[in-house]
Amino acid sequence: MNKIRAIILLLLLTFIFTSLARADEGMWIPMLIGKNYDQMKKQGFKLTAEDLYSINKASIKDAIVSLGGGFCTGEVVSGHGLVFTNHHCGYEAISANSTLQNDILDSGFYAKSYGDEKPVPGLYVQFLIRIEDVTPQVSEALKDATDANRGMKLQKISKEIVANATKGTGYDGAVSVFFGGNQYFLYIYQKYSDIRLVGAPPQSIGKFGGETDNWEWPRHTGDFSIFRIYTGKDGQPAEYSADNVPYTPKKFLPISLKGVKNGDFAMIYGYPGRTDRFLTSNGVRLATEETSPVIVKLRDIRLKAWKEEMNKSAETKLKLSSKYAEIANYWKYFIGQTEQLKRLDIYNQKLQEEADFTKWAADKPAYAGLMDDYKKLYADYEPYAIHRTYINEGLLAPGFVINTLNTYYGLRAIDNQKGNADAAADIAKQLKKINDDYVHDYNEIADKKIFVQIMSAYYTDIPKDQHADFIEDIVNKYSPGNAPEAFKQFADYLWANSNLIDPAKLTAFMQNPSADALSKDPAVVYAINVNPRIYTKNVFGNKVSDFEGKKADLDRLYQQALLEKNQDKLMYPDANSTMRISYGNVQDYTSKDNVHYPIQTDLNGVMAKYKAGDSEFDLPPALINAYKHKDFGQYGENGTVPVDFITNDDITGGNSGSPVINGDGELIGLAFDGNWDAMSGDIAFDKKYKRTICVDIRYVLWCIDVLGHANNLIGELDLHKN
């Protein structure tokens, strides 16, 4: 390592291991959480740093799981592998196990025995075994890297590090990038693939408030579901088998029935997805003015088409509800993020920060022109930003496109594995699951409508000199001068002549599939044209790849400079789907409209919102009856049942289902949402308004016990009343 890199590493380590920071903001790396310990103690944390993260003994990290590779978080709450997470995290599994005859999505479900628990094919969880700082090894491997080969070299050294660390263990591993490529950590995981659905409230509880209340406070949603991890009889991870046994954890979380009060310590432990808090003013302006409104528009097309069909029948509603909920959540998110970034004037805040940075960097040649470089880079890229947004949010949106690409390339991969029967069989198994999911969600009327409307929007919104040739050819062939009619006729042609769009044709074809037979299938021809790698290269040339490469270089240099500039402060890296700890307090707040909001909602508020027969605010009869008779069991407080509460912890997508833990290390709730006043959080944390919305664990237990009569599950838990 040369002298400059040694200095950078020294500065990096100095800044990591010194000082303290605001407790409400920050997603902290568990291995380094001891450096936050004094601040945590001041706020009410009573355990040791080693109780949070240890590789020598069981610690709280051993009770936290990543669901399905990071889309949500869960926590182990019993000695028999019981896992709590959010209802919206379990929504797909609940929906998949629902039928018109036994719609557990609407009626709810609690297994009364192990035999009643429902396997969930494809779902898995991962436990973090340990974290290692591998910055020196990676930096050494990249010291002579060029812009062109840096990614390849990083991939190579990461693969070598993981292979050496996991050899003979059965573990998985990944090298994750921090601070734009100024730091690298190795994460070692153990994966469990036999996961079973154990329980969920009716969706009238689990989704109470629907889209109206989504991202809002006060909230009254019982957002939870329950799963169980199974292992082979030897206690090791195993694929599903009826002979498997419940997992015995290293650690599970005790549960507090004591409740919360304003100012209580509250910690969230989970897997936040992605934040972009080092984004410059250029990126903020581009998002708020250009790309985010387009994302909202394109998602709105899908949601309206699905909603029209869902309103026609209960069967269609059941089929489409999972993907509707998935798209709707972030449709509203992008609306809120744009609104709050503008309201908080984050663009001008960033400009001021960058002006201060430029002043600091004036006598530092490596950094002096950095902000000018960013400005020029974005100016060159901006004319193509909306077009690029249309690739993933538009061209890939119609359901058949992704399934067609997966089928075609999957069959090619099977052909390439003819000498390896096990590998070919594994690919075929994965492909069947993908096809089955597509068939389950298929709705011809909605899918065609989405295709035609998105293609028509593309034709209008994208400058004509950027139109892909194959899209111009479609219009010229089917209805020159009338793009919507051309795309409608082209859709009819695709559906009539492809073997991969209509479920009946797809099923018949997959009985004797052949990749070669698909080479001229019109859906394959179209899907390959919109494959992002192929489309981007054909339409943009090197414009997008050059932008991404140069931006990555500038980001790495900018964050290196910030580490140097702030070396006496403890900073945290952007979230990147790795395990993090955030900590703060249960805390009320006054909104931007000067409305004061308390920390807690309760069952009285649920009943005040109740609207019989309403799709968002209906309630199950069991809840109404229990409320009328004040049947609150051991979970009541002040003549009602607490439902949700708020903290000032720092979370983002991926944290859904994360445990909210008090100062004694006890589970007090499940994080499930943020509030509208602070939707800017992924780009700019606002400590005045930012709140995390959590379902109170007492409401979870009341639903399981009093409404669900699942005494067997309550009996597994370690409940602390004092």
C-alpha cells in the first residue's frame, strides 16, 4: 500500500473509532457499535456492547434474520425458531396460501400445531455469523485498477475473500462496499430454506388504513405476521422435509409487556436497504424535477389497470393483491419523497454544504474541482435521465416481459448445463417457480392495457431523436402517426402469436421446452430488445455506462474527502442491505402544520376509524366484539389496547419487520413504516420530523391470543411483565 492510501486508511480508522454523534440519525455497523456505547447509555441502554454484537457468545445479532435476501427483517422470539415480522413482509406467503374456499388473507390464520404450519417454497432467512474488515486486502487488489477494470477486479478479489472465508463451513458470504468504495467489510451468513407460515391477522387488521393511512401518523395498523424456521434433525439447514424439526436458536428476544412512554430508549436492529445521503445537489434536483415524477406516472398506470380488474371479482382481487400492494407502497413513497425534499429545501441545503466543501477543498488539488466535475457530469447525462427511468419502470413493467426473459435465458442456461444434471435440474426448478408466479398473477385485460399505455407514454415523453429503432418500426408497421393504436395492434399480435404470454400456451410449451424454438417467438424478440443491457447499449451507446462509471469515481473521491474533512467525527455509511443498528427514543412530535402528535395510538382510535364494508377501514367481527366487551387480556392499558407507537430511529426500506428493542434488550414492537413529514429520509434525514412507526408488541400478542386463540404460540414466548 502506498503512502497516500496508508494516510487515507489511517484517517478512515481515526474517524470511525472516535467521537460521538446524534443518536436519532445513523445506521451503525454492529461490529463497531461499541464506539456509540456511551451515547446509548446516556439515552437509556442498559446492556453491554457485547450483548449487541459478539462472535464469542450469543448476542442480539443472533436473533435477527434477513428475509429472502434482504427485502425485510425478522426476529426470533422463541426457543423453537418462531419469527415475527410485518404483515406486508409476509403478504405474498399469506396470499399464496389463500384460496377462495379458505382465504386466510381475509380471515387470518394461526397454526394450532406444527402440523398446521404452511411451507413457503422459495422463502429463506439468513443469520449473520460475523463481520470482518477486509479493506486492506481489497485496497491492495485495486491499487492499480483503472476505471474500466475496477469492477472486474473488485468482483475477483471479493470472490476470493468469500471463498477462503467460507471454505468447508456451509456458510455464504459477501463483500459489501461502504463510503463509495473507501471501505469494505466481509459478511458471513448462514442460510435456512425451510420456512413455514405460522400466523397472520386478517388483512383488515394487518393492512388497516390501506393506502389512505400508508406513510401517515397517527396509524392504527396491526402490521405483523409469524413464521417458523425448520432444520434437519441434526439442527443444520435443510431443504423442506416433513421430517424437519423447529430451529433451536442461539438467541431469541424476550418480550416486554411494560409498554412505552415518551423518552424511553428504543433501538432498531435490522437490514435497511438503500440510502443515498451523500447525493449531491445535482442528483437531488434531477430526482425531484425529472425522474421521480415519471416513476409515479408509470406506476400509476399499473395500479389503475389492476384496480379496475380487482374491483370486478374476489378471485381477481386475491390474485393481484400482492403485486398491487408492492407497487402501491413505493408509488406513494416517491410522491412523498419529492414533496418533502422540496418542502425542506434539500436542494439548497446541499448547495450550501457543497459551497462549504469547495471552500475547504480550495487548497487541496485532489478535491478542489470536485463540485464542478459533478455539475458537468450531470449536465451531460440529464437529457437521457427520463428515458433511462422508462427502462425499468416502463419497458419492463408489463408482466410478460420479465417472465419471457427469464424463460428464454433459463432454457439457454439449461442447455449449457447438459453435462451437469444437478445444475440443470436446479435451473429448471427455479424457472418453474418463476413461471408459476407469472401464471398466478396473469390478467390479460390489465396486462394488455398496461403494455399499450406505457408504450404510448414512452412515445410521448421520450424525445423522438432518442426513440429506439424497433419501437419506431412498430408504429410505422401497425398504424403510422397513431402510436396508441399501433401499440394496441402490436399487443394483439404478441398475445396471438407468442407461446410465452398466454398461460395455457406457456404451460403447454413448457411440457417440452426448447430454447431454439423460441428464437423467433415475437415476445422473445420484443423482450430481448428491451433487456436493459441490450437496450442501453443499442440506444444510449456508452452514455449511461460512462455516467455511472464517472459518478462512481466522483462519489468515491467525494466521500474520501468527507472522511478527511470530518475525521474528528463519527460518521455512518449509506445503508446497503447489510445489518445495522439505529437507536434513539420513543418520541412525540409537532408536525409541519403545527399539529402535536402523541407517541401512541390505541384500540379506541381503531374503532373511531372503523367503516363497515370499507376496503381500507373494515374490521373483523372478533375485534369489534372483544372491544365491546373490553376483553383485553393481559395486554390492556388505560381501558384499551395500545396499537402503534413512534420513535425517532433512523430506518429505511428493508427495516420492515425489524425489532424495536428497549434498554433492557426486550422486544417492544415491530418497525413497519415512516411518516409523511419525513419522506425525504433516504436522501436527507430530518431530525425534527423523522419518525419510525411501530406496531406495539402488546397489540400483536392481543391479536394472537384474544382474537386468534393461539395459546400454543403465546406459550412459546418469554413474556416480561415487570
